[in-house]
Amino acid sequence: MRQASKEHKITLNKSFANYQQRAADELRNISKKDTKALWKILNNLNDSKKKDNNDDISLKALYDHFKILNETVETENDFEQDLEFDTLPDDVELFLNCPVTEDEIKKVVSNLKNGKASGYLNTAFSSNSTDTEYVPLLNKVKTPVMAEIDLSKLGEQLKAFMQIETKKVITEKIVIESKNIHHKLESKINAAIENFKTAISAYTADVLHNTSIAMRVNIERNINKTFARRVHSSYNRHGVDEKIKGAGLSSYGKDHKGKLFYTMFPIQDTSHSFKVQFIITADTPTNVDIISEYAEINRTVIITTGVEYINIPSVVANLEAGRTYTTVLISADQLITVVGLISTYYCNSDCESSSFIVLPFTAIGTEYSLITQPNNKQNCGIIATATNTTVVIESSSEKEANKRYPYRSDYSDILFESLIPVDKWDRNFIIPPIYKALNFRIRIISRYRNTTVTIKDNSGWLVTEYGDQIEINLSPKSYFVSASNPILLCLYALNENQGISMMIVPGIEHFSKEYVIAPPKDPTYTSYITIMIKSSDVDGLRFVGNLLSVESTVIMARNESYTSVVKKMAGHSVYKIRHVSRNALYGVVVYGFRYKTSYGYPAGFRF
């Protein structure tokens, strides 16, 4: 049994030694490949929690327990700590290095088997045995082996060995962690570089966009100077002349609707980018041709839903003064209404926008008067409908020609409007209330210096002015204006959002019927209409489209009551205004706002 016990212990020790060796090799391999797994194993080895139960404890658990108790706590990355290896007795060197004596052999032999079965050497021993043949052999083996071991430096050697191995493990871990940190830093740097590239690309695109606008304007101006006329191959002058001739002989009435229109956009002496747009409305499906000597404007559209928004190149609004090829001819096979809109792109602070109604060919004339402002830079556009037209511009700001032409006058802050000919002016007007207006300014032009103008409101306030050019500030409400001679009345409205709108006010004799209106397609605008109508005809108004009532006011004009109805356009679609009576006439103005800018124009005239 003793022999079997010894063999069992020998086998157990060998297995445990092999286990330790495999565990050490595994730890070294894991430390090089997977630091996370390494620290998990080390943490499990350091787990010294005790189980509070009475179950049997295995030898392995006891071994691990006492092993942990005798382990020295090491501080990470501390290579200079003192390791406790000086635990050997003082006489260990003498004990190990001295020769083996016979007494020692006998003492050991006396503890061996005596009178019992022999061991695996088949040798029986007794207490009287004097066999000392192994003494020289033991001394021959022991002496050279022990001589090679310097026990006095054993502690230092173990300490140096442990430091070297610890440094290797930590160095390998630092290398692995540094690679991970490098990858993380590289990823963050790459992301930052991409974000920087994106920001720079956006900024560069914006700069190039603004620069390209100025370059394009300069190129267009130089081309315009070099070539007085740049006629596109599709421009058919003979066909245009035939359309003008047919429009002049047409039998439809002279009002804001028509089949032939001439127009142009105002000169903008700035590098800002503008959105230039036509808003064309019709009662029935209509084919519309847009013709210009500027090739990029030409196109044909079909109106099927009541409105068509047509964007044209913004360069037409950035040409310098002088003869231009960017005039536009619009023709249709059914009656249409044409409105022009211009507004700034990329509006952040100094927003600008304005609009005007384009009068048809049948409503234009040969004599106009300007509406100008002192100390402001102003532009005007003149379009001749026939070649060899002579235009005379007099110092009194009156214009006269021998053939008909449309005319438009500009106000500061890109305010502009189509002017109506002198022979179509009126003597009686209702100034409409403009929703959210803070202040009104009106300018009145007359052909006669002795013209008397009377302005009154519904509360009895009244003022009378004399002359051929009158300007007056008013509070924002409805007024009745009457004059002794025909006049042109222009209304400027300063709104709550600091925008200014400008519109020619239609006279009472200009009131028409059956208006078709569409607000700008830009959803940032909030749009309204104001309808001026006899109070007795208000109940007969009909609206196609979702118009929301806002307010109404009443004013006495020519011994008759007129009501002004303000409505909000609830969406961005087509609005048709009708009346149950075919004889009822009424005036309509359209206006709207967005950030620090506004637009406004009369919806139509009857001449």
C-alpha cells in the first residue's frame, strides 16, 4: 500500500507539474493574442471568495486556496518592487553542500521496511544492516550538482527572472494595447478628416456658386457688348409679327387677360443670385409658347391645372443698362394672366423680392409717366413691339413714343411694377387695407400741375393736395382717393416683417371680374388677397379654392358704400374669384410676406 501510495503521489505531482506548465504556456500565448482573455483568467485566479457551506473540499481547491494566500500582491508596471525570496534558513548552504555520511545513510535505512515484503528493488533491509555501498555514489552525484547552484544568490536570481518575465508580459500587452489605441486614433482622425473635407466642400461649393454668378454676369455682359443681337436659330421674327398682328385685330376685351404679352425683368446691378419666375394662370387647358432671343428662355408649356410656374435663367436680371436680348414674348391659344416674380436665393438677412402683373399687348400704349424716388438708383425697361420705334424721354419724367410699348418702373430695394399707359389712368380709387401693414406711403402722378387730390377715410378725416407729383404717408387702413384729373396711384406698404411691397392701385373704373390667382410656389411665403367691391355685391362673391376670411372694412366712395374683404390663401394652389352677377365688378390685389421681404401686385385691370 505504501508503494502504491508513493506511486500515486508521484503521478499526481507529475500531472500537476504538467498542468502548471500547460497553464503557463497558455497564458503566454493568450497574452500575445488576446489580452482580454488573459485578464479574465488572471481575475478568475485572484477570486478568493469563500463558499459558506459544509461541502467536501477537493485537494485542488485547497491547493489553490493556500497558493493564493502565499502569493505576493504585485503592483502593475512596478518593476522595482522587492520580492520575498529570502525565506531559506541560514545553514541551508552548509546542509546541502556537505558530504553524505554513513550515519545519514543508516538513519534513513532504519526508517525503511524491516522484515516485511521487499519494495520494487526486491531488497530487504533490517535494523542491523551495515550496507553503505551507496555513500560514495550519493556523494559523486550530489557534490557536482550542488556546487553549480549558488544558493547565496538564489533570491536575487529568482527576482531578476521574475522581473524579466513580468516585463515581457507587460511589454507584449503594451504593444497590443498601443496597436488598439493606434487603430482607434486612426479611425477618429479619418472621421475628422472626412468631416473637414465635407465642410470644406460645402464652403467651396458656396463660394464657387457665388463666384460663378459674378463670372457668368460678366461673361454675359461682355457677350452683350460684343454682339448687339444674339438671335437664336429658333427665333422666328416673321411668326412673332403675325402673332402681334392677330392680337391687334382680336375681339376679346382689353383687360389683364390676353393671348400675347411682352415683358422683361429689371436690371439688378449686384452679384446676388436671383430666382426669376413667371406665374401663368388660365381658366381652361392652354398651350403657351415662351419666345426670346435668349435661347435658354424658349419653351412650350401646357397648362392643365390652372397654373404653370416657369423658372427662367437668373442672368436675365443681372445685365447692365443698354440694349438687351432678354425680352420675352408669351403667346397662348386661350386667355391667360401673367405675373412676374423675382426673389433672392440663399436669403439669410438682406432678403429681397418683388412682383408685377404683365399687361397684354391689347392693353399697352404709347405714353407713360415714371414713378421715381429722389436720391435713389433706379432703372426702367422699355420694350418696343415693332422695329424702328422712336422713344422720346423728357426731363419731366414723361415718356412718349410713336408706337405702342409696355413700360415698367423700378423702386429701391428691387421694388418694381408694370406701369399702365397715361390714357388709361383713372380719377377715383379705393386704397385697399393690407394685412399686417405698419405704414402706407402713396405716390400720385398727374399730367396736370393744377390737379386737386382729396384723400379721406371712413371716420371723416380728409386731406387735399395739389400738383402733378404728390407723396404722402398714411396709417395702414382703407381710404377713398379722388382727383380732378386722371392720375396714376402707387401704394408702398411697410409690413411687420420689415418688408416693403409696391403695387399700382387699380381705379374704380379698372375693376374687373373673374380673376384667376396663384401665389408663389415658395412655401416660405404667406399670401393674402384684398377684394374691393360694392357693399351691395359682397354676398354674391364666390371663391374656388380654400380662402380663409381675415377681416373686412367699409369705406364711402362717390356716395356709395364699398367693402374691402381680406382673405388668406390657405395653400399653394389656384384660386378663382367669381360673382353670381355678370355685371358685378370688383378690384383685387395680391400680396404676401416672408423673412424681411414681401411682394404685391394688382390682380388685374379693365380698360
